[in-house]
Amino acid sequence: MTSQPSVPTLDHPTFKKVKAAFPGTKFRATEFRGQSTLVVEPKHLHSVMTYLRAEGYDFLSDVVGIDYLNYPATMPGRFAVAYILCNYSNDDRFFVKTFLDPSLPTDGIVEDPALYLDSVTDIWPGAEWTEREVFDMFGIRFKGHPDLRRILTWETYPAHPLRKDYPLRGRGEREDYRIVDRTSS
């Protein structure tokens, strides 16, 4: 006996509320293992996040960068930024994701105008550190961020190490260190 795969119902009430609040705006929605994700265009991200805060999602749990380079499925952009929101009044968790596609080669630290998002630090001040981490590791910059600088690597670091095209052995970082063995100490 074979069972049919379950089709997601997309019945989370927040989907309907956001669609009603932003008529004419295109959204995508997914559900996986009971977790609901709303996919938003970058230009609408800040207004949707402001709306979700007013709807009771009063805690931003995390901001996460994702690199979909060589991902087996076709994605709307190479990079994604995912926001994990919590509404403690009804014990609900909701994900918001937006995709960005670079317009320049991603092998250096060149500022790419396509890799900018509006900061949500004015909505959730706790986003300051997590947005800095996404900037440092992936090179995605946040407009309106109060202190956007590197948080895990030094300020003149030559790249963004969590990009999938970053070499595993680094770009000269290890070759610059003097090798110390038993005879030289």
C-alpha cells in the first residue's frame, strides 16, 4: 500500500492577514514540518516586518544568512536572509525570508548594490548584532543599521567566509603565519 505525500495546506492565519494588509503585493508561502515561512520581495520587507510586529510578533529570535550556491533546486536568488519571529501571546513562531541575487562577482569584498536590505533594528533593536553577523559572514549590508561593522572578523578582512565560493583553506591567511616546530622554539 502506498501513501500519498501530504500537501501543505498553508493555513497559518498570518498568511491571510498579510495578504489582506498588502493587496497587490506578490508573496510566496511554504510550510514544512509545521513551520510557516512567508517569502517577501526585498523592497517590501521592512513594511511587512513592521506590520508583523504590530500583529503581535514582538520578539525577533534570529536573523540568518543563507547561501544557495549550487543548491539542487532553483531558487529566486543566490542569497537569502531569514527572520525568525515569535508571538508569545499565542505561542507562535513564524519565518520571513527574502532573496537577493548578486550583480557582481562574489569573490571579494566589493560592495554589491544588489546585496542591500533595509535594517529591522528600528522595529526590533535586538537585530543589531545578528544583522552585523550576516553582514560579516555573507556581505549583505543593511540600510539604516546604527553600527554596521564586522563582528567576528577584523575590519580589513578580505572576504566573507560563509559564502560557499570562499575557499576552505582561506585566501592566504594560513600562508602568512610562521610555522613553529620543536626545533625553532
